[in-house]
Amino acid sequence: MAPHPIVQAVIDFTAGAAGGTACVLSGQPLDTVKVKMQTFPGMYRGFVHCLLSTFRQVGVRGLYKGTTPALLANVCENSVLFLSYGFCQDVVRYLAAVEAGRGLSDFQKASSGSLASIFSSLVLCPTELVKCRLQAMYEMEASGKITRGQQKVWSVVKSVMETDGPLGFYQGLTSSLLREFPGYFCFFGGYEFSRSTFARYMGTDKEGIGTAALMFSGGFGGACLWLLIYPIDCVKSRIQVYSLAGRQEGFLKTFLGIVRNEGFRALYSGLTPTMIRTFPANGALFWAYEFTRKFMMEAAGA
């Protein structure tokens, strides 16, 4: 028996929060390296150089710079994402005239995830802006773009409020929406496709594929997402970090500026740590989500 819609919403919201927490704790150091390489590609020779340089400059704490807003961002994003994902599945079910009780196809679930990303972007953008600025703070100071003394979460929040007001937290929103809408189609589509493939190979249903296959499927979904949207994410990071130094440029102008001045390859700077990070981080995300959701559904008698 399906739980009450409000109970189902609480379950989806809580499971999403658990998934977001697991994602950040397992992948934050590599996410920090990604942002540094995206915003200052000429400062590092590659992934390993950036990782070691950060460790030498500021220690292990430097790799976890921005963890607080990252945790807040991911918990909020994934809570809203998976809550919206449940609602959007109902919308897709209605539009596709799928009978109640019948499962959606992988394509329909991917479409539901794409629609849900619109809502999660509105929550993600402000917290991700603070996270990216904190992660690239050392490079911003070293390059003389800002003065020292802005390395606390509250300092960044205060700076945005004083300079641009509340709407300043939505710098990069266009890039976020351009990134999330197609990205989450691939994210949920890749995840469901991988789970379906494992289920056929093992002769079971999706729920019986086991933890390893589940986590691989989460990582595969993440890899599909990042391969598609990475250049857009790079532009978003530039907009959010460089606006701290007073550079207010839109998506298209920033994109063309990177290509013209640094070449197309600069849009993929930091892709290596991102792809390494995506399997443990997104594997942990979906494992925590599915485990929490199953546990709560059983507790609710569903």
C-alpha cells in the first residue's frame, strides 16, 4: 500500500538529505580541486599538481574549504531534488497516461529528474556560489583580485549582501539552469539504465542488484551528467568566483571570453578530478538515498 502523499513527501525529502550528506563527505576534496582548476586553469599543471599544491599551501583543511556551504547546498539541493522528483514522476505519469501502480520507463524517470532539477537549482545556486568562492579564495588572494580576510562563510555572505543584495546570491543561475535541466536527464537516465542492465544480467529486479551494482549505477549516472554539462559548470564557476572581484559578466560573454582567451580546452579544466570523484560521491548519494527511503517506507508500512 502506498503511503499518504505527505508521508511520501517527507520520506523523499529525508532520503534526499541523507544522499546529499553522503555525497559531500565522500567527494569534497576532489570538488575543491575541480573548482580551483576551473577558475584558475593556468595556475596548475594538472589534477595532481593542484591537489598537492593545495595540501602544501593550506593543509588538509584547504581541501575541505567550503564544506559547510557544500553540505548545506547538497542537503538542500538533494532534498528538494528528490522531493520534486517524486512529484514530477506523478506529472509524467499523468502526461504519459501511465496507469497507477505501473512503473515508469527509464526514459520517463529521466524526464522526471530533468523537471525536478528546475526546483533544485533555485535552492542550489546561492549556497554553491558561497562554496565556490571559498574554494577559490586562496587563488583570488594570490592573484591580487581580492584583499585578504574574506575566508569565512559569513564574510562571503556579508560581502554578497553588501555588494549586490539578496539577488547577488543568484549570480550564475542561468548557467545553473542550463546545466541542471539536461544534466539531470542524463543523471537519472544513466542511473536507471545502469540498474536495468544489472537487473537483466542478474535475472532479478532493480531492487535486488546489490550494493556494489547500485553504487556503480549512481557513479555511472554522475559520469553521464558531468560529461555533458562540464563546460557549462566551468562557466558557472567563473561567474560565481570572479563576481567577487567585481566582474559582472553573463553566461554567453563569459563563455566566449574563455574560448577566445584560453581556448576550448579551458572549459574542461578540472574534468579529471570530477570524473574520479563522481563514482564514490554519487555512488554514496544513491546508496544513502535508496537505503534511507527503503527503511522509512518499511517503517511507514508501505
